[in-house]
Amino acid sequence: MIYQINPLEDRRWDALVAKHPNSSIFHTVGWLDALWRTYGYDPVVYTTSPPRKELTNGLVFCRVSSWLTGKRLVSLPFSDHCDPLVEDRDRACAVFNEVLKDKGDHHWEYIEVRPRNEVLTQQRGMQPVTGYCFHVLDLSPDEKTLFSSFHKDCTQRKIQRAEREKLTYRAGRSDELLKAFYQLFAKMRQRQCLPPQPFRWFQNLSECLGPAMQVRTAWQAGQLAASIVTLQFGRTVVYKYGCSNPQLNSLGGMQWLFWKTIQEAKTLEMIELDLGRSDWGNPGLITFKDRLGGRRFPLAYWQYPSAGAPSGLRQMSRRPAAWIMGHVPVPLLIIAGRLLYRHIG
């Protein structure tokens, strides 16, 4: 028999996430709570574990219901990846079959999963709909070895330039740092012809994840040169968001921030830096992660049945929508993001 639980209320979910080898920051109650607070996505876990028994497995989804983009189950919105927390393929398929029944009962248009492993990809009717390049950096070598693995001209020398320029490093999750990051982030999204995520999303991540979220910043003479947002779970550090001031890019602030993150991760005995997904249509970002020494992996998102159409975010990045987004003033672009993102997840 298959059961459904609310992971925000059932404490057994926290215990399973803490011990399962395939869990990530995206499975945590904090991440799910931030999704619920910001976008109103209701999380649900499907499991074979009965109530009041130890939770031994679970497939977590968010119910996305939008008048603009339809109703669907997604595992999980705005998450780079989310593996089923199951014992084996047979158990995963048994649970997923119940999800398919629920799809029919609630008239969900499709189900989407974003696994790093292939435990569900052989399920009948599942189709890959979107592919990404995923990078991971192994942190087990010593600092000297890690530094020498960076691209000599584009990474090592940038870090050395930042140190010569005596950039100032500040990290935390104060309102001041969040606002500084977001101002630069919104300007970068304008250059990319895309709206930024709502500021409230970053505030909720800070409130729900606590110290596991860090805003890392590089300053030069009072100007923010670059900033990244990292998340921490177990012995993994996750790079999630980043932005830089194009007028100060020559100072190497972005490369220096990653180096500072790696050094701190080594101090905390972290073993992996999850550099996240990159769209294959963004070769510059892929190359940047290559030059940091990240190892590439293919990452596919799967649907049942295949919806076929690109996501709302991808549609916005196409002309003429891209032209419009690129010419809208930043304050209006922020309002657009606040209105649109809940329909995109």
C-alpha cells in the first residue's frame, strides 16, 4: 500500500533525508518550506511506510497549480536535481505507479522528475524533455592540488589578481548582504533578458535554511564586484546563484569567491562542491565551471507523459519576449518576476 504524507508536518521526513545517501539540500524541509512560502507549492511525499512506522523511502513532489501554465506534479520546482529516496528500482516503480493513479484522480497534466540517478528513467511512458550539463567538483584533494587543477589563465590568474587588488570578502545572510546581492542579481537578469526571482524567495531561503545558506560577496572600494549564494547540506556545498558587476569583472571577483568557498569547505571537511546545472545553450557558464575543475555529467529532466513544450522561463528567453525583457527597467522587471515565477516551477 502507498501512503501520502506532508513533509512539512511529518518529522519522519527530516530523519529520512538526514540519513539517505541520495538526499540533497533540495529534499530538506527548509527548501520545501521556502517553496511553499514563496510560491504556494504544496509538497507531498509518496511512500510505502505506514503511519507511525519508520519512514524508509519517499518520492517528494510539489503540486503546481497555475491558471497560466496548468496543473502538474514536479520533483522539485526550482531545484537542480531531486533523486527518489528509495531502496531500489522496484520500490521506486511501485511508488511511482501510485503517483500515476493520483495524476488521473486530480487531472494533473503531467509529472516531472529531476533525478541525478536513473532509478525512474526506465518507467514506462517516461520521456526525457530537457537536458543540462551538470558539474561537480571533488574536494578531497588538498588545496594546492585543487588550485593547480584550475585553468591557469582564466581562473588561477584571476584569483591572484583579486588578491593583489585586495578585494574585501564578506559572507552571511543579513538583510544588507541580501539586498546588495539582489540589486546586482536583478541587473544581471536584465542583461540576460529574464526577470529575477522574487526578493522574497531569497529572504525565505535565508529564514528557512538558516546558516546553511550563505551570501558571499567580493567588494572593491565600496562597490560590489561579485556575489554568489551557496547552500550546504551534509558534506556538500551547493552553488545556486551568482552575479557580477561587468565593469569590475577584470578584477577576478567571481573566481576568487569560488576559491574562498572551496577553502572554507575544506576547513569544514566538505567533500563535494555541487556547481549546479547549466543550459547547453550557455557555453560560457559551462566553460567557467570546466575551468574551475568541475567534472561534467549529463542531467535530464523526465516527464510522464511528455508535455513537449518548453518551460515558461525558456519561452521568455526567446525573441521578441527576450527583447522586451532586456529593455524593461529593472524595477518593472522585478515586478514581472514576482508575478510570473509561481507559474513557472
